[in-house]
Amino acid sequence: MKQLSNDTDLVKGIEAWFRAQCDGDWEHNHGFSIETTDNPGWYVEVDLTDTAWADHVMPFSRDTRRDFDWIQFEVRGGKFIGSGGVSNLSEILRRFVSIVTASEK
């Protein structure tokens, strides 16, 4: 049950970040997407345009542990782009939250 609490906190952190960006305009043109991939896995993209993180850059990083246990992410071009294996969605989302909370402006 403890994992559920951690995942709940993670979702609440993403909700809080999104809510803070919503200004009546940003949410109409920018946002957050989560998709599945056919390798199988996850793809997460967050548009950081017109946010405090728009100019933030983080070089590409990849960590492969096993065939279906991997994560990669980067921040470039005003976007957080993360992907990972079929069981790594929460890890990708945690990476995003850690980036925007570590560099809060």
C-alpha cells in the first residue's frame, strides 16, 4: 500500500505543476502527453514553452537495466522528453517532477 501513496504523491505533484502553468492561455496551446509505444513502453512529452523551464536544457541520458527495464530522458527545445520500458512510467514521471522542482524559479 505504501507504493500507492508514493504514486498518489507523484500524480499530485504533476497536477500541482500543471495547475501552476494554467493561466487561461498556456493550457490552450501547450501541455502534457503520455503515450504507449510498440517496443513496448511509454513516451512522455511536456511542453515547457512559456514556463519558467522554457530555456532549461538537460542532455540526453539513458539507463538500460534489462530489455523491458530502461529509461531515457532529455530537456531540449522547450520540451521534456522521456521514454522507458513497459514498467517505467512512474520513473519517467518522477524524473520530470524532480527536474521542475529542483530548478523551480
